[in-house]
Amino acid sequence: MIEAAIEVVCCFCGKSFHQEQAVILAVYPTDDRKESQNLYCHPCCLKKVVSKCVPLHPDLYSEIEEEVDNNDAFPLSNFLSFLNRLSEAHISYHLIHSMEDAIEVHVDVPGERWEVDYFADGQVYVERFTNPSGEIKDEKELEELFRLFSD
Ligand SMILES: [Zn+2]
């Protein structure tokens, strides 16, 4: 017999999810009350609302860290906002997927080429070909691209 998963509502974000994944918050309205109200929440929602200076139960940390790790992976919104900016500035580009762990953006502008590599671990390398030293720059260099070539 398959047990139906019990759904609970996260008291912070209001979404329902499985009870087994929930953290239970026991609320005693006053110190002398014997009965508590049980509230459920996502471990990550708890982490967001509790001040960083309050250490949480150690069992929560492994789960929380996994989620944080996932959030730290390839920042898609960052990547997309770069592509949107290029489009808005009418700068032509194309995407190349030649490395296992990165997406390259090749930007062709008069007299130079920029290659911007977005790595899975969140790193961004900017290479600018006119730059005689061929040195690798960081993401800040991209401001220069928009400054020079936006129309
Ligand atoms: Zn939640």
C-alpha cells in the first residue's frame, strides 16, 4: 500500500509541499503555555528569515548548504541580462558551446572581437581581441564594451 504524502503549507512562502521535507516550528505564545502551535516551513525559507547571527539546528545546515550551492551555480539571470543588454545596444553576438563547462558569447564589433565565457561555477572571463597582451579580464570590462559600442 502506498501512503499518500501529506501536504503542508510553508508558513513563510505559502506554498504547499511534502511534510517529510518540512521543518516544524513549535510556537508557544507565552512561556507558561504547555500546548504549541506547529507551523511548517521549507528549510531554505527559514534560513532566509532568520538572522545570520542565529545558528540554526545542525541538521538544517547540510540541506541549506546544498540549496545555497545550487543558487551559486551558473547565474543564468546574469548571463541573460548581458544578452539583453547586447540586444538593446544593437551589438551583434552569437553563442558557442565548445567547452563542457561554459557558454561563450562572441561579440563582433568594428575592429575587435570580444569573447565572454560564462562558466558553470559562476566565473566570467572576458577576452578582448585587439588587446595586444591577450590578457583575460573580469566582468567589469564589459562596461567598456557598452560604453564604446552602444548606439
Ligand atoms: Zn517556503
